Amino acid sequence: MVFWSPEGGALPSGEAGSVTVMLPEGARTVPAVRLGVDAAAPMLHAARNQAGAHRSVVFWGALVDAAWRLAARGRLLPGVSADGFDAWRAGPLAADESGHLRALGEAMPPEARAVTPDGLLADAHGLTRDFVDAVVDGLPRTPAAVRLAGAPAFAAKAPHRVPELRGWADEVAAGLDAGVRLSLRIEGDFEGDFDGAEFRAVLQVHSLADPAQVSDAAELWADGAGPRARIDTLLAVRRVARVWPVLEQLLHAAVPDAVRLTDADLGELLGSVLPRLAAIGVEVRWPKDLELGLTARAVVDAGESAGESFFGADTLFGFDWQLALGDGALTEAEMDQLAEAHRPVVRLRGRWLLLDPALARKARDRALKPLTPIDALGAALTGTADIEGERVDVVSNGWLEALRARLTEAPEPAPQPAALAATLRDYQLRGLNWLDRMTSLGLGGCLADDMGLGKTITLIALHLHRASGPTLVVCPASLLGNWEREIRRFAPGTAVRRFHGGERSLDDVTDGFVLTTYGTMRLDAERLAGPRWGLLVADEAQHVKNARSGTAKALRRIPAQARVALTGTPVENNLSELWALLDWTTPGLLGSLGSFLTRWSDDLDGLSRLVRPFLLRRKKTDPGIAPELPPKTETDRPVGLTKEQAGLYEAVVRETLAQIAESDGMARRGLVMKLFTGLKQICNHPAQYLKDGGHAAGRSGKLELLDELLDTILAEDGAVLVFTQYVTMARIIESHLASRGITTQLLHGGTPVPKREELVRRFQAGEAPVFLLSLKAAGTGLNLTRADHVVHFDRWWNPAVEDQATDRAYRIGQTRPVQVHRLIAEGTVEDGIGAMLRGKRALADAVLASGEAALTELTDAELAELVELR
């Protein structure tokens, strides 16, 4: 492969030279670099989707992808080159695969090929096939392959001379790649009484050079066809017969014409043989009078009434096979007719139909294992179910189908409650209607709107609309004051009390709101289980994402008519968190955690269909949600380490990696996390890691950058939130800024609730322009729209947590543009973690993330590369 740059830019490392290329003004010789295909292929594949990639790079990258896909399907044939060397090539190719390569060759841009010595562009199709063969040739060649093969031929990285294997290689590949492809044409007599009809399999030969050229094998066997055509056909028949021994009769016939098929042969073909023939590129062609339109699906029979309780029901739902012809389901009588059929071809609705033995068994044994209500609802919502390892389509009937339709359709609009002292935005009203539908069905739900979009007021409106008794709200301690203020503001006259502190009581609770914290709820779950709650709300519900925690278990012991989870991050690290939330709002919906992870970890589309009715997610960036929000700018700000920081960093890496290399299991995981924690503290400030209580100035690149940012922000009368996950670091910053005469205030996990509320008031009033916050204690729930800058002094393992913290300032009510500054120690583990976070953010958007544990599973080499000081 030869690389050149139209703009004269930098080229990859390789053998320097030149190449003649075709440009609009004519042929021109340009500087170039030569790379072997094994080095060029991954580079091209990675670059093809980059913004601004040249069309020649896009073309060759697409060809690399095509070659890799062929190899992944096992399309590899051994061969011997003209010079006698071992060489793999792509084949045998199915018709669609050959067509795809031809289409790619026709799309080759002129810049993607060199000009030949006679002034012409190199042949596109020849280059395409040669390149694909070169790419696949390198894939099987590994040190492990040599050990497995027991010899270097076709396995070692370097090619080997094997001229003695030419005959063997030609026999393997003849008729399958460069020459012909086979298909089977099935013939049968469809006149009169079909019981006496016979089937035949006729072998057909297709020319790969001309796909329109198709001949029966018997024609190519004729004397005038030539010896090469006979050899190609014979070798191809031999290969197909290995897959379906019935065809061995062709090898012993004077002329390989046709094979008579018994009913058993036809049943075998319809069953296990078809996919095996397809795997080697052999297509089976059926008579036009014979239809293959029969399909099977499973039906959940729910009857006409849901009964007393859906999720608490002990009844099981009927689950049966149903066969269909096209879009029309077969009747019971027609199913009986198929069950009683003695041949693999039946007459039904005036048509001859092929009856797969597997379909015939389903017609005979229609009843499947009955479904629990939970499994029935899951099958109805996803439209699929796993039956004996097979993923099949599912339909529902009766009231279950009505419930499925109701859950998947937009809820009926309803006016907001008259007692609500506010006007809901359109998306908030839609959220109210959705919550009302879910809670009225007794199903519960998770409102997962972005922070700042008004989940609190939506829930207050739901309480007023339902008027079904008291509502218990469980939230972090920092949000008690916010909930009480919002209720008194938007629902004046509605009773509200706190169940918190030393003198807490539930006497005479009949209506209104009761507010408590997760800590109090965990200690007093038995008393909280006493009243008859109309609604139970878990705010910032990610606090109970671990279903095995004491807090989550206590929350599950409190009964209520309906349950609602409020969170901006339904998934922070892994799918088990999503399971924990929805299994609390609607117990049993997702089955056990183990079965849930097994069933859905690799099927995000099906998971989305299952959970979508029970989880409402809106983002600030969604069209029409919050158009009045000002812009938000996020900037990574790299900083260098001081000499002291760099020395500490390298010493910790050296010493800890040596300990990690000698440990395993939980001890190793603990050392890995200790390493990451220590390095992050060093990147923040040496005083945090050393705990030396020394002076702060001049020792940390991050602290110097923070000083510069604050000087600019405060000079423009701005206000800033500074988040760190370490209270120790927050205190160092507080002391340092105080020495500079900058007014600050600090909120952390140990700050009492009344003090928290006072700190929020002072900041919003402009009395303290710099608010230092512990990320874990203040990353949720607070309304701090006075800030127009947010500084993340250190990085959290999960970007969702950082987004929550940023949303303290970037929320409804913010009128100024918000600037987010992420401080990153350049060339350290924070750079590597930043790259991981970017990938993790994309996974979280797909409702799946890898989790912090992934870092502890890195190999020693991967770990060393990640933490190396660059």
C-alpha cells in the first residue's frame, strides 16, 4: 500500500518513495510512503470514519472491513502462489459476497490506484480482489497458529515455499472460488394426487465470471464441455457431498444428473442441511409452485379479564405455538391438518406448502410451558421470547394485548390540577399524564429527566391529581428543605411535615406530604411501613441502585399503592442499577437479577422495548424541552505537574506496580484502586497525598490554574462552583483562597441540613462567589443557578456523576451561559481515565456501562501503560 497526501501533509512512518497518481490536471508523480498490507489495513479501517477522511481512504477502509468480514465467516481457502509460496485467499464466496466486492471495485475512486507505466489507471477489480486476498492472508498467521498446525506452512508470519502442495490446494479450491459455484434445483410433480409425487435434486453450476451463466451439471459433463469444466464440477460435487451425503450418488453416476429424494431426504434438507449448504455458498432453489411461507410464533393467551391483581396473581398464562401462512394465522383445524401430515409437502388453502419438520413438531405439540404474569408482560412488550434456546416472535391477545397497547401508546392528555399554583410546561404535563397512567395501573415508573427539568413540581402535580392519600418522599438530607419549599410554593394549603431528627412522628398522617431521608428511612422503616401511603417516592433514586444494600432493602419494606423513582441517571455503571430501580417501582417486572442480566445484556434493543413504558427519559438537549436554556460550554483544561508532583507520581507508580505484579485476586484489586486513588491525589496537590499540612501555593499545577480562572471569573462579577471528590482537597483550596482574600464557603457530607440550606441561600444571594463542594454530598438536588462557571477539580470515575454536579448550575432558571472547566493533569492517568470516560458516556447513553471494576481487571501491561507519566 502506498500513502500520499494531496495537501503535502505528514505521512505515516514507512519506506519513502514516490508514486504516479491521476489528478484533475493530469498524471503527477508525488512523494509517498510504502507500508505492508498487514500494517496498512488497521490504519485504513480506523481512519475511514474520521471527519474529513479522503475518499480513497474511505474506499480502502471499506475494503478492509469487507475482507475482515469474509474471514470472520470462514471464507478462507489455501492456495499456492505462482512463485510457489503458501497463500491464503478469500473464498468460497457466495453470490452476494462476490457482488459486494464487484460493487466496491466499481466504486474505486481514481486517487485510490496508481497510474501504470503505460499511463493508464490500474485495473480496479483486479486490485480489489488482490487486496482482499492480501488482507485475509495475514489473519490466520500467528505464533499460536504455528503451534496448532505443527508446521509453518500457511501458519507462520513469513511465507514459505510449498510448490509440492499446489495440486492439493487446487483440488481444495477448484470450482469453489475462481471457477464455479453450485446450487441445487429441487423438482417435483405437482399434478393430480400429490401422495405419489417424487422429488429430485438437480445440481446446477454457476460461472463466477458471468453470474448469468447457469448450467446443469450434466451439461458440463458432456464431451464438448472440456476437461477443466469436468474437473471443477467433480471437485465441487465432492465438497457439497461432504455436507449432504445424499448427493454422493452423483459421484458414482455416469453423468451427474439428478438425485431422487425420499421424504426422509426432503425432511433432512429442510431441517439441518439447508444452513450447512448456505454456509459453503450453495443455494437451494425450490419449484415456483411450492411455497415456503409457513412461519411459527408463540401466542400468550391472557383471556378477557386481568383479575384482581396482575403482578400478585398466582395464575399462569397459556403459551402456545401458532403457525401462520404469510400474515394470516392458521386455524386450529389447519394446524391439526399439518400435525397429521405424513409427507413434508402439504396442500393448504389451495397451495402446496413445504413443511419443515420443526414446524410439523410445533403443530403437533402446540402447548409450551405456561408463563408467569411477569414473563407474559415482558414477552408482550418485547415481541420475543427465548424458547429452548431459540428466539421466537410472540403475540398476545385479550386484556394483555390491550395493556401492551395502552403502555406503548402516548397517554391521554389531562389538564393540570386546579390546586397547582403554577403552569406546567408541555413536557412536564406529558410527564404528569405518563405518571398518572402508570400509577393508576399499579405499575409504578421511573421519571428520569435531566436534572433541572422540574421532576419535583411534576411529582407535586401528580399528588394533587391522584388525591389518593398521603405521599411519602424519601430523599437525600440536602433536599429536605428544597422539597418543603417547593410544596409550600406550588401546593399552598397542602400539609407537609418532615420525618427527620430526634422528635419525629407519623401521628394523624392522612393526607399531604411526609418528607424523610434515606438514612432515617433505613433506621425507621418499620414505623414508615405503618401508614397507608397513596404514593411512595424515591428522589435521587440512584442512592438505592444496589438492591442488596440496607437502604434499598428498607425501602422495599414500605408498602404503597404506587411507587415512583426520580433520578437523572437511571444507569451510572451497569445494568443491575436499572434492574434495581424498576424492580422496586414495579416488583417482578424484570424477573430475577441473574435472569435479567443473562437475557438482556446482549440485546439492548429488546431491553429498550421492555423498559421504555416504565421509564420516561428527557434531556435538556432534546428538541422543545428547554429552548430558553442558555448555551453550555465544556472545556478540558490540561495542566502540567510541578517537579514535586512528578517525582511523587513516578515513585508511587514504580513501587505500587511492583507490589501489584506479586499479588492476585482481591489483594491485587485493592492495590490497583489504591494506586489510582494515590495518583489522583498527587495530581490534585502533593499536600493531599502526603497529608503534610504544608503551604499550598506553588506546589500544584491545578491549584495555579484555579487561581488564574478565579481571577478572571471574579473580575467579571461571576460565581463559580468548585467540585472535588475529596473533602481534604476542598479544605486545602479553602485555606489557600482565604490566604488570598477570596470569600468561599464549603459544603460536604458532614454539613448539617440547616447549614446546607443557609449555604445555598448565601450563594444564591451573591454573598459568597466561590462555592466549594464535595461531589458526593452536593452533586445532586441543589439549585445553584447563581453560578455561571463550574470547575471539576478532579475527575470522577463516571461522567454521569459529573453531569449531575454540573446541573446544579445548568438548569431551569439559569439565564447566563455556563462554562464548565475540567482540570486534567497532562500526561498522567487522568488523561487515560478521560479517554475511558468518553467511551463510558456513550455506553451509558445506550443504557449500559462498564463500571469501575473494569479498571481493576486490567493486565499488568495495560495498567503500566495507563499510569505511565508521559
